[in-house]
Amino acid sequence: MMENTKLPIAIIGGGPIGLAAAAHLTKKELPFILFEAGSSVGQNILSWSHVRVFSPWRYNIDIIAKELLLQINWIAPDEEALPTGKELVEKYFVPLASLPQIKPHIHLHARVISMGRKGLDKMKTRGREEKPFQIKVEENGIIRYYQAKAIIDATGTWNQQNPIGSGGVFAEGEQALTDHIFYGIPNVRSNHLERYKNKNIAVVGGGHSAINVLLDLAEIQKKYPDTKLNWILRKDTIEKVYGGRKDDALTARGALGIRIEELVNSGKLNVYTPFHVLKLQKKETGLQIIGDLNGNFKTISGIDEIISNTGSRPNLDIIREVRVDLDSSLEAVFDLAELIDPNIHSCGTVRPHGEKELRHPEKDFYIVGSKSYGRVPTFLMATGYEQVRSVIAYLAGDKEAAKRVELKLPETGVCSSGIENTQSSECCANVSETAKVNSSECSTVECR
């Protein structure tokens, strides 16, 4: 006899995909419990609250979540507007989490430490599927244990930033100098201005996050001319980071490529590529970054602060006692790997997928959202919403609905942009409907 028949389904993570799972379970009238390590839903997104995403609101709101919200006269945002991280949390996540059908089942300040089958380690097979899951949680400083009949791991990867060292490992001396390293996207023009103005700064990374930070630092440099900028990346050539520029189907994304190319050509930014960081050390004159620059040892001296934008990786420790099947290189769910390999696909060319591709050897355990993509950075919220729709349909016993594909994406994809708040319509009157891009005439808050 199964021990878990009346138990809830556990959702790990209170970001967009975890909350969408809660909405779908509410709609299906299936009991659930949601654990969020932070003090608010969307805690990870609040860490880049100033950044605006490439995708308009219509791609960022789950259809069932919207249905539930409209029942309480929620005012939906403009479908074509591009939200910031803060707007996503305040205008969507918080109202959704506050619904009376959902709020009582959310546990904040609840960090999941481990999970597995009750009374069984990973090696034990006999009777495994009849045992409920047991989840160890540190909740408000107290260790508690919860049981569940299924687990949906939507913890994401943002709080697991990669080190700056070459080969995906910490550079020598890196861990001793974390007071001088910011992992993520600091709000350098506001909250973190004092930390970075008139400093010699090195930004490490070759993606959109690094570009966003550099463009913000360039604005600081205009007002504080003693600010020095250095860009360290591993690309074989700098042109690879510019992307489609004017030919990009997403204007906001193309605008980033255009602006960073202009900054590089201005001579106000020192570029080191391909540079592989091997060692960090602190001297009286500042930090030294030592590494391999195009086959030769190179030392970059006098650095005050380092900003790391080298990507993120999934936390696999919490699922160590669960039988999972992950790709050895991408750390993505195995059957997803060939669909999302960034050497082949952009975010918009990944076909929608669902429960079947997300299955693991451990029955009724699923990894969804950006964590299902492992180290691959091209995850879309809309894709995650389709994942949970399919998974929850399957858990509810509707296998036909689980098989269906109910999502269509533009081939260009809709990733993230870093475009900040628009202060006035006049400032951006002549900007494309698809995205607001930078205007030199904007003063306090730019349309970026």
C-alpha cells in the first residue's frame, strides 16, 4: 500500500516557474507546499531588480496564473512592455503568491538542505516508489522534515554563480578575495555607486550580463572620469559578443551589441581576450589578475574591484539522494541536452518540451525551469511554464494533456536585455515598438 496518497506535491523554489507550478496545482485542486529560501518570492530576481528583460510581458506570465489573478481584478501589465526584475516581482510574483488559494502553502525563509525517499538511501530499490519523499528544510533557523508524494525542483541556478577561474574552477586566491568580487549584476548606477565610482574595475565574462554592467559603468565613467574599465573574456574574438546588432530580430538585444561595440571602439575600455584567469593576488597597489592571454602569461595590475559574470550552475547537492539522469557536460536533464545544446540552439530554436523529456529514474521527481537546463544560459520563462503545465497534467493523471505542446516561440528567442526603466514617453517616442533602446537625450533614467 502506498504511503504517499494524501501527501502534498512539494515545489522547491519561489521564482516564476515554482509559482507557475503552484498556480497549476491550484487549478487542478491538488495539494502542494512551496519552499522559498529567501524572504520574498522571486528573491533571486530581486538581486537584478534594475535589469530589464528582452521578453515582453506576454511571454513572462503563465496562462493559468493570469487566469487566477484576473479573478481578483488584478491589473495586467501592457503585454508588449519589457519588465524589469523589480516589476516582475512586484506586479506579478507577489500578487500571485498572495492569492488566498496559494499564500497559506508558501514557506519563506525555508532553505531545502536535502531530499530523498523516506527511510531509503539512493542505493535501495525495493519498495522505493511506494515510499514518500522526505525533505529536510532549514526554516527560520530550525530544521524541519516534510513529506511529499512528488517533488518539483524549480530552484534555478542564479544563486550558484560560476567562479572566474579558467576551466570553471576557482582561480588561485579567488576565495580569499571575495570582498573585492561581486558575483552577479550590481546596480552600479544606484545602490552600488559608491563602491565603483572612480575605481579601476575588471568585468569578467562575455555574455549579456557583462555587457549590461559595462554599459552602466560607462555611464558612471562620464560623471566620474577616474573610473577605469577593463573587460576580461574568453572569446577568441571580441566580435563574437556583438551578436546580430542591427540585424537582430529583437531590437533590444541588437542594441546591446551596437552599444558595446561603440564602447570598445571608443578606447575607454581595456579589452583582454582570449584571457583565462589563473590567479588573483592582492598588492599594495591593488589586485593583480594573472592569467593566459592568447597563449602568453599576462598580469593586469592595480584593480580595485572585480565583477564576475561568468554564468551559473545548478546546485546538485540537495538532490544527491535522488536518482536523477543528467547530461555529463551540460548538467541538464539528460533528454533535454540535445535539444538545448548552446552550440546548436539559440533560446528561440529550442522546441517546447514537457513531462516526457523531464522524467528521471526517480518516479514523480522533476527538475524544471532554468535548473533543468543545467549550465546552458538560454532558458526562457515561457518554456518553463510549458514544462510545469505538462508535468502537473501528468501528475494529475491527464497523460494526453501532458503529451500536448501548447507553446509557440519566435525563432529569434526572447532572452534578457538589461534595459532600464523608461521615464517618459517623449524620451523614447521614436524607438521601436519591440524594445526601448538607449537615447543620449534621456537624462535621469534612460530608455536603454
